Amino acid sequence: MRVIVLGATGEMGRRVSSVLESRGHSVGRVSRSTGVDVVTGEGLAAAFAGADTVLDCLNRPTLSARRATAFFATTARQVTDAARAANVLHLVCLSIVNVTDPEVNSRLGYYRGKAAQEAVYRAAAVPATVVSSTQWFELARSLLHQIRMGPVAVVPRMLAQPAAAGSVAAYLADVVAEGHRPGIVRTIAGPEQHDLADLARRLAAVEEPRTRVLRLPLLGAAIAHGALLPGAEARVDPVRFEDWLVSRHD
């Protein structure tokens, strides 16, 4: 199968590209460094030529709802239009659990952008599958550096059921291989519920022992107490945070 991975140099894109190649798929790794601009659509037609599946792992780190929505909605429209013109058989979009819930995206601008992205893919003329993941263990590292005051990292309380990024990459590869399955909800989560602030503290103890983590309810009660948790339909991956801590440099 010929699979085009968008955002192939990012955290997930590079992982899933390697998994797909290890399973014998032909992978086209697409990013700005390969001369493709997904915002403008430049280079997409050539990149999609002969593709069976396009996997969208694009990312735009931002806390601004306006910037996130503009980026994700625009790129999704460019991708779906180019895929239809190129006769691509299947689109797969990586998203996040519960981004369409107003209790979640009203507090998190990035999630509002992902909700707009999902809406475009769900309305696409090409068969599309949205894969919703819970947060990744790797987010704990990002949270340590988002709000810093010297040696103090301010981390919001966020109850989640996080998974390892490597496990999410493998699940995405499974979805690509299975093709479009109408009516099937595709969600992946980790095995345990955690406050992400606690995970950041545990990671800091290993990687940044001089960092003090200050946990605050910055994002509202809903997010602190369960609005990010997956539904019963989620595939539960067995890799625990303790397992990831041991193998995080792999």
C-alpha cells in the first residue's frame, strides 16, 4: 500500500512512518522540508499521485483558538480537496479524545482547532477515519516547559488516561491497513487514569531533579476531573507510565 504521511517530521509522523515501513508499506514522508506546503496546497497534487491512503499527523502547537482553527481547518480542506482530485481511497486523521466537547474546547484553544479539523474530515467526499487518542505520556515533558518561573514548572491539573506515543503509532498503522470501516469509532487510550501534573512531577524527578512542579487547576473543574477521559469504546493499550519511563529513550 502507498501511504502518504503528512507532518512526517513531527513526534507522531516520524513514528508512524517507521512503523508503516517496517510492515512493508511504501511511505511518502511529507513535510515542508520536502517542498510541500499544506496550508497553501502547494505540492499536494504531486505528493498524492498514486497514493492509496493519506494519514494526517500535522501539528501546530499554539494556545490560540484562532490560530489553531485557521491552521487545522485550512489544511484539512486542502488535504481533502487534493485527495479527491488524486482519487485517494482513504483518509486517516489523528485527533484527540473529546475535542468536540464544549467543556473541553472552550478551555483549550488547540482543541478547538482540532474540532474544526475533525468537522472537515467527517464531511469529506473521500472516505475518512478519525482516530482519537488520549494524551501521550510524552506530553508530561512538554508540560514541564510550557509555564516556567526559573526552577518552578506550573502544570495544570488534567485527569486523563494517557498512552505511549509508540502505541498510538502502531494503532494508526493498524487503521491504515484495515481501510475505511463506516460506523466504527476508532479511539485509543492508556491503561490507567492519571493527573498529568503528577506525571510531569514524576518525570521531572528522573530528568530534571532540580525542577519543582507546582500543580494548579488552571483549566477548569471539568478538565481537572474527567472531561478528557475516553469512552468505553476505546482500545486500551497495556503500556503503563512506569513502562514508558524505563524505555522513553528508545
